[in-house]
Amino acid sequence: MFYKLMQAIGRLGGNNLLMEAQSAKHIVLDKSLTSLTTIRINENNIEEHKEMLDNLQVAVDKQKTIKDQHENRIQQLNDSLQKRVGEAQTQATELSDHKELIDKCTEEIVELRLECKYNKKLKEIDDQLVKHDEQLAKHDEQIATSSKDIEDMKKKQHDTVGTSRDTKALIDEDLREDTFVITKVVSDGLLLLKQNRVLLITGHAGTGKSRTGRHVLHMFCTGGTSYKCIKLNTLEEWEDMVSREDNVVVLLDDIFGETNCIYNEEKDTPSLDKVHAYVCKGNIKAIITIRDTVKRQCQGVFDNHRLFKFDSIDLSSDKYELSCIEKKTILEKYMKTVRQSEFIESKGFVNCNGDLILKSDEIWIIIQENPVKGFPLVV
């Protein structure tokens, strides 16, 4: 219909009138749309303002509630303050009442302090007297101990002197008998003793361990040194016979028994430790002999104890095997000392009556032998 109206206007007024009509229509429509938009915006604003008013009313109500709570709290604090003021006044009154009692107690405390001071001084004096008595008792004990130590030292010195004399007498008897033949083992033994401060001599029965030990002992102590020589029969004697301060060479002959091992680990290990400690000090040296069969029975101690970590001499080894000349010399000394016979080159050994008791060819056979037991013992 609107379209037909536009056609009629076009026919009556032409194109210009038609364009004006269309323009007027657009203006009316635009104004209508603008008014409608404004109305809608106002409606939204009204809703928002209404919501804001509701929120503000809620906030006002909340603040009123908080105000009421604060007023109640202030009232409670005022009531509490009034109560505390009353209590403070009561306490002030009580303190005033007790001031006189406090002053009196203060005077009594001063008097008690003076009394305690005197008592403390008396206690200090008593404590000093007790300490003095304890010191006197300690000094008495030390004096008694020192006296005992002096007596023990005198006894040990006496025993050491006696043992040293016995050892010297034994060595003098060896020298008087003059049956010992000095071999390479003596020089090696002296060298090892000087270097290691310990000399261990082992070997078969009869190879000359004891005689070699005594001769090394004699030569070391008479070689321009200040050393004394002592021969001990058992390891246990070390404690009583050897002083840590002495310059001494100790011969422990057959240290763990002559034929069977008598080593006791629990008893002898501390003694071996002490021997090692004394030897390490430098002024004490030890010569130890032991038969090879006994040594094998207690090989563990020789493998593990630090006293035996040095080189030793084995008289049964090839290194120290006696030469024919040495054997002949041993035989000659024995025949001269024990059998009172002289060696004649063309005959052999002849006694004081001129009787031939050992022919030259027999002598040669003897010195060629290597008996199971040591040659010196067999002779």
C-alpha cells in the first residue's frame, strides 16, 4: 500500500515531490527511533538507581548495627575501668598497710645477712682446714709410695748388680775355658745388634746359640761402651731386673723354653711389648736365642710381634755353615781343654803321656761330617 502511495505521489507531483515525500518519511522515522531509545535508557537508569538506593539502605542499616555494637563495647569498657579503679584503690590501701611490715622485714634481712656472712666465713675456714687435711693425707701417701719406690729401686739395683755379676762370671768361665771359635756369625751379630738394637739367634740344638749369644754380649759390652751385660733365665725376670734408665744389653737365652714352647700369649705379650718399648728408647739392647723347633711351635708370635721384625741369624742355614777349618779349630780347642791333648800334624791328637788318642785321618773324617745336632755339641 505504501508502495502504491509512492506511485500516486510520483504521478501527481513528479520525481521531486516523490523524493521530498521519502525524505520526510525518513525524518519522522529517525525521530521516533531516537525517542524510543531515550525512553529505554531512562528505564535502565531508573532500575540502576533503584538498586543503588537499596544497597545504600543496606549499608546504612549495617553501619547502624556496628554503631550500636561499639556503643555497647564502650559502655562495657567504662564499667570495667570503674571496677579496676576501685580495685587499684583497694590495693593501694593494702600496700600502705603492709609498708610498715616490709620495713621491719628489711631490717631483719640485713641482720640475717650479717649473720650469714659470718657463717660463710666460718664455713670457708672449715673447708680450707678439710682441704689442708686432705693435702696432708695425700702427701703422706706420696711419701709412702716414694719410699716404696725407693726400696723397689734399691732392690732392683741390687738384683741387677747381682745378675750382672753372675753374667760376668759365666762369660769369664767361657773365656777361661777358651773353647769358643769366633766365626762370621759373631761379626754379623754385633752389626745387627748395633743397627736394630735386637738380635735374634736361632738354629738346631747344639749349633752354639747360647755360646754365640754370650760372646756377642761380651764383645759388645767390652768394646769401649758403657753398657752392662745381663743374662736372664726367663722373660718374666725383665720386669724386676731391667731398669728403663740403664745402659744394658740383656741376653734372653731360650726365651720360650729350651726344648718345648712355654709361650703364653696372655702373660708374655705384655712383657714382649715392654721389651720392645725399652729397646726403642735406645739405651737398652736385647739378644734373644731360641731353638728352631721351639720357634716353630710359636711361629705366630715371631711373625706378628713387632719385636721380631728385624733380620735374624739362623745358625743352621747355609750362610753360617761351619767350614772345615772352623770345625778343626773347634775340635783342637776341645781336645786341648777337655782331653788335655795336643795336635801333631803327622800323627793326630796325642795326650800328655804321648799316647795317640785320635789319628789324623779320623780327624779329617770328623770335620767332614754334618751331624743332625750341631757340630759343637757333637764334639
